Amino acid sequence: MKRRTLLGAGLGVATVAAAPATAQETLSLSLITDRPQAAAGIAARIAAMSDGRITIDVQTAGADSAASFLDTVSGGAVDIYLTSQDAFVARNPAFGLFSAHPGGMSTSELESWIIVSDGRFMWDLLGDEFGIKSFMAGDEGAMPLWSRAPITSLDDLKSGPVGSTGLGLQLLKEMGVTEVVDVMSASDLGSLVALEGLNAAQMVASGLAATFPHMTTPNAARPSAALSLGINMQRWTGLSEADQLLIERCIMAEHGVHRALALHENALALNNEAAGIVPHEMPQDIWDAQIAAANVVMASMFDAGDIAADTADAYLYFISDVAEWSEIGETAYFLGRKEALSQ
């Protein structure tokens, strides 16, 4: 695929021939999720904006069943899912690019790639393979590394089982961690040396912060934690353009609300003295190993089929475009502010 032929091609909503619903027709949709709070917000906003004409029945399932959501929705048993597409990387690793690629895009970079560049187009190509139309539906924030005891070196991380999720599982293996556990499907995390894939608020709410109080950052394995809403493609193309736009705008609005809520809740959890969270800086040898392994994870995308390869190419192309501005527009300011606040 020629990269330049893709740029800008994804802007706007593609029109697919279908029989649209009439403007005043009531519409009832079903949604399955392991993030009920985010799903409830989207359902409420869509109902309000449609004056009750469009309703969504939210069904909650455990995180250990999230991998099945893709087939459940693409097969038409349920109309919509809301989860992290980390759950689908075994089907196509490119799904991980729209959640959290190790050493990859920050949340704001990922949003920009999807909204104004060719990320939307690439996501649609990936979704076409599974009969899904995907949208951003929140982000749980950058994920620290959590541990029982302070992690001082890569050897500490290799000393026992470590938990992660999505592409983070492959990353750990590439780093030489021999016992790797998926934190979203494991029934017992008590034997782990360390884990990632949960933010500060989730660690405190689940009680895991008491067992894994040591928080190490920055963690290159989880620079973002985007959530996605996927709609059955036949259901989506059967909607009128007006209903498509209403639903899309409501999802986008709730995406922003969820981002803001996650930031606030993580800050509250970190500042909660009762939670006992102890911050640490990431040891240099672990950071170096993460970046080296992240390059291997990305390189493997190019051997995972045309869609994965083209999506990875587009992802890297966008990072090269925005990296310098991200350093100037975000990183430099935050570092300067940190120094000022410490005085």
C-alpha cells in the first residue's frame, strides 16, 4: 500500500448503500460492556439528544469475557460493544494500536490521528474485516507499573509472574519476563510480582493498591488506555445519516467526559493517603528494555497481514509528524511546571 494514497482519505463518514430508517422511527439498540459506567453515560446522552426516540439497553459482562464481544456484535447477537480493544489483539494485533501500543501515542496524539488524520480510515478498514464500525469512547489514562515491593531493576521484574493486557503481554515476553498473566482474564492476581493495565483509581477501588502499593512511572508499556465502542456494521449502515450523526456526536461527547472523569478520579486516588500509594521513578534499564521490546512488537505488525501492516505504517507516520510538537507543546511545559511547583 502506498502511504500517501491514504492521507486524508478517512475524513468524513463513508456512505454505504442501505435502506435508511425514517426520521421519526423509534430505535432500540442493545449494548454489551465491561465498562458499565461509560456505557450508561452514552446511553443516557443518546436518549436525551433523541428525545427518547433512541434507547440503548446496557448489558454488563465481566472483563474476562470481553474477547467474545467482537464476535457477539459482528454476528448480530448484540448491536454494540464498549470495551478496550486490547481484548481483540489475538484476532488482529492492529486493534492494540487503537488502545495502547507500548512506546506509542499518548491519548491526545491518538485522538488527533483518528479525528483529523488517516487513523479513522485505517480503523474503518480494520473494522470492515469484522463487520464493525468503531468509535473512541473514553480513555482511562496512562497506566503505571504496580508492584508489591519497589522495582529497582529489570531483574526484579523477571523474578516472578507479571500481569499486563493487550500488546503489553507481548512486550513483557520480549523483555524476557517468562511468566506473563493477562490481568483482564486472570481469576487471581495475588501471586504476581507486578502488574499493569489498571489506573490508580481502579487499583484503589479494587483493593489491589493494598497488595501492590508501589507505583512506578513513566511506564512505556501503557501510554494510553483508550476505550472503544463498536457497532454492528449492518446496524450502522441501516441508520439514517441524521441518526448516525447524532449517535457519533453523543459518543464523542461522552469520550471527552470519560477522559476528564478518569483524570480526576486518578488524581483523587493518588492523593488519598489511606490508599498508601508509593511513587517511584522507572529504572533506566527497564525503560530501555521497554522501548527495545516496543520496537519488536511494532515490527511484528508488519508480519500480521496487510491491514495490520498498513495500520502500523500509518501509526508510525503520524507519530513522526507530531512527536516534535508533542515535546514542545506538552512535555516541555509539564516538566517546567513540575519544577516551578516544587519550589
